[in-house]
Amino acid sequence: MAEGLPGAENNCPLAGACRLKCVLAEALDAFYARLDRASIADLMCGNDALEGLLKVA
């Protein structure tokens, strides 16, 4: 992980004033919220290109 993110050792002198953590946390929440609205069926149905790639002879 990058410095300043949870799970990383933080030696960055800007950490106390950094607002990037909040922006990244919001982006991650939005990413998971979007994934929560999608099903495997949504991703597969009508996806002929994917079906062709996954077709087993």
C-alpha cells in the first residue's frame, strides 16, 4: 500500500494535513457501492465477446 493509507507505515510529513485520504476513502466507497448494484448476470448476459472468449470446445 501507499504511505498514508491504512495498513502502511506512515512517514509522510504531510500526513497530518493531507486530504487525499478522505477523497480516496470516498472513491473506494463509491466503487463498492457500484459493484453492489451489479450482478454476474448483468455482466454476462448479452456479452457475446466474453462468451466467445470463455467458450470451451
